[in-house]
Amino acid sequence: MREIFAGLPWWVKWVAVPVIALVVFGGLIATVVGFVIGLLFKALVFVALVGGLIYIVRKFMSNSSSRSDW
């Protein structure tokens, strides 16, 4: 592989080949990136909902225990 690229100009190695790779694999790359971003967003929503639930339960438990002290 190195011998093939050795005789080519720099712009073929650093411009043309990456552009061709993006054209060929662009849809796959976009799908993978979209999946990862969607997964991270769902994980963030999950953490926020669980954190909110824990906050509400602790708030409710502290209020109910202080009422029973009366």
C-alpha cells in the first residue's frame, strides 16, 4: 500500500482519498454518529429523570417524617 501512495502527489493522499472515503462511507458515518448522539441524549434524559425522581422522593419522605413528629 505504501508503494502505491509513494509516487502520488500530496493532494491525492491528503485531499482526494479522504473526500472519496467520505463520499463512499458518509452515510455510514452519519448513521453511527447519529446513533451515538441519540444514545447519549437518551442516557442524559434517563439520568435527569432518575435524579428528579430521587429528589422528589427524598423531599416527600423528609416532609412526611417531619409531620409525624407533631
